[in-house]
Amino acid sequence: MIEDNYRFSESDAVAHIDNLGQKMIVKEVKRRLVFQSTGETDQETGTFKKVERSKIDGIIVYWFEENEQGKKTIREQKFHSSLLVPFTIAQKGKEAVDKWIEKKANNNKFKSLK
């Protein structure tokens, strides 16, 4: 069972929401640093205090495709995390994926495309 607070990490098997049958592997979770205001004022400078946060900038995945000659080639692409689902969920079908996305959408840390 996938937990409610699931986070993608390297080597996870995932699928794109528009191609549930294609198994892809997470190569890297790209992150960027942002500074977020705490809402408190710094008494010395008079400015808002800020804390450093890490935000996901995208998830790089790879997968194998077979060409016309029967040779396998590796493909790689970066996706937004809301476009990917764990492959174990994807194998259960579109209904299970929709349910998983809806459950994650109700969690304020995840935004659905719907």
C-alpha cells in the first residue's frame, strides 16, 4: 500500500498519467532552493524573516523503447510530479490512478491537474 505522504525518489518505478502501461524509472528528483517568509519581522533590519525551503523542480525519468529493428533504446525526460504515479498504482488501472490523484489532491501538498 502506498502511503498518503508518498514522495518520489530515485529508482522508483513510475508511470505517466497518460501512458499507464509504460514503466519508467526515476533517475533524479530535481530540487531548487527558495526562501519563504515566516511572517515574523526581524527587529534589527525591519524586514521579514525568511527560511530556506527545497521545492521539486521536476522529476527526471528514463525508460526503454524498442525501435523498428527490434533494438532497445533508452529515453529520458523531465516531468512535473503531478503527471507521474507509482507504477504499482498504474498497474491497477485508470480508476485506481484517479482515486490516488484525488486522494493526493485533498492533501494540500499536491495539486491535481483536474
